[in-house]
Amino acid sequence: MDDICVIKSMKSDDNEHYQATLAIHTGSFFFTRPSLGSWVSYGLGTMNGNLPSFITIAPELPYAGSQVFDNDFLPAYHQGVRVVPGPTPIPNLDRRTPQERVQELELGLADAFNRRHLKARGDSQELAARIRTFETAFRMQTEAGEAFDLSRETDATLDLYGLKRGQTDGFGWQCLVARRLAERGVRFIELVDCGSNSGKNWDQHGDMADHAHRAKAIDQPIAGLLKDLKRLGMLDETLVVWTTEFGRTPGIDGAKGRGHHSACFASWLAGGGVKGGITYGSTDELGATVAENKVHVHDFHATILHLLGIDHTRLTYRHAGRDFRLTDVHGNVVEAVLA
């Protein structure tokens, strides 16, 4: 045999994370599908043509990688744009040439070639969407830099998020930037706290006490974001969703850790259209199973879409000979959490 192909199997722990992360983002446990953010972008469009309609702020890629913000079979324009916290969150925002007129001429020529290429291929929707992403990238030069510039925020606002002046990383930075993007019309913004790097995330099989410092790092920024949105009069029209792919078991896993627990865990919603100050559903006395009011991931997605003004049964896209939707053929809106 001349050639040998070595395939490395995914560890069972990684595989569980992969499937659960895929499900909470796309509604599918096993197959790649468009992410929730891509569906929202497709369903509602954009409010600001100078910025992407879907942005993911992620210092590291989570389990399932870029599939958590992928457009899959939806037009390319609806793929999430990943922003990495740091001094240059989005590279290449500065013009390649200092002369604006020269850049306009270059881009005009490129656009003419693109349009001719598109017309010769029967006005392909996928190609048209790709051209649109290039146009958005150009327009981002006019507004994206300012959106990520926190220098004009007051000391009081920075303190609210637990930020030091000049800081360009941390969950506080992500939350404040999310508020600024929402102000500027970005339709869907996802914040990812940490990646899939073992030992540096929330997957605590070894020591649950490690959750303490991780919780402290995100609690103040989350509270600050909610207070800030309310202060600016944005909370009633902004839906804030906090969730994870699964919880931790009620019993010990190893010496001091906990195992994966997809049977029941908590998510919360705040802001636009949500009834505040309530809990929905409960577990048994051990926290092992759902005792009442179970919410499936399709119900969760159906409720989010409803709060955004979308009927989840009508948000469909024709692909491979059938109509697809985020909630597959399932899902019920959880009416009890609606204001």
C-alpha cells in the first residue's frame, strides 16, 4: 500500500461539546446548518449597510469552531463576522491607498469585473451574496473603526463594565462593544466568553471551584450591559439571551469536578418582549431531570424568533429540494415568558 490515511477520532468529551454547541446555535445535533444569527440576518435584513448584520465577538473559537456563526446554505452575506478582542479587532480597516479617489477607481473597476462575471454565470445568488460581502467590507471602513473606539466613553461607563481606560480585551470590552454595535444597527451580536482550549474554559471535570473566578469575570460586565441598555432606553427593543450548550451534573465527576449535563440547565432572557422577574420550569430535587415545563432547543429558538417578530414556521429557505427552517419541523413558542 503506497498511501496511508490516518484519521484522528474526536474524543467523546469533545464530541459531546461539538454536538451540544452545534445544537444550541443551529438547532441541529449532527448536521451543519445555518446559525441562529444567520437566520435572523436572513429574516430581518440589516439596519446599517456600513456594518455586517451579524457579528460574533470571540477571543478564541468555541467548540464546533466557525460553524457556530456559519451561514451554511444561506447566502454568504448572512455569515457572522468574527471579531477578536485586541488593539485591531478587525484587520484591514484602513484604506490600502491613502487617496480616497484612487481607491474608489480601483473598487469601481473590480465591481465592473464582478458584475460581468456574475452576469455570465446566470446571476448566481451565491456569487451575488459574495460580491455583497466585499461591498460591505469596503463600507466598514467608514464606520467600523469608530464603533470599536471606546475613547469617548465616560469613566463612569467604563467602570460600569469593569474596564480600565485603553483596555481592548476581556468580557467587559466585549459587552460594551456589543452595546455600541447595537446602537449602530447591527442586527445580531454574539459574545463568546472563551474557547475550546481544555483547562481554560467552563468545562470543569477537574475542579468546579474554577468556576468562581470565571463567574466574577463576566458577572459585572453582564450586569453593566443590562443597566446601560436600560439607561439608554434600548432594553425594551433589545433582546438579551444568555445561554450555554449544557450544564454540569449534580453529582461529582472525579475528585472535584462535574460531568456534562444536557438533561437540564438554565438559560435566561432579558429585554425586548420578555416578562421580567419570573422563572419557567423546574427540576427534581436533585437537579437530575426536568420535573415540569421542559423547553427543547427548538422551543427556545422559536421563542427567540417570536420575540424578534418572526414566525419560526414561516422563516424558511429552499435548499436541496426542500424548505429548511431553524426549528426543523418542531418548536413551540413559550408563551409564559412573554410580557
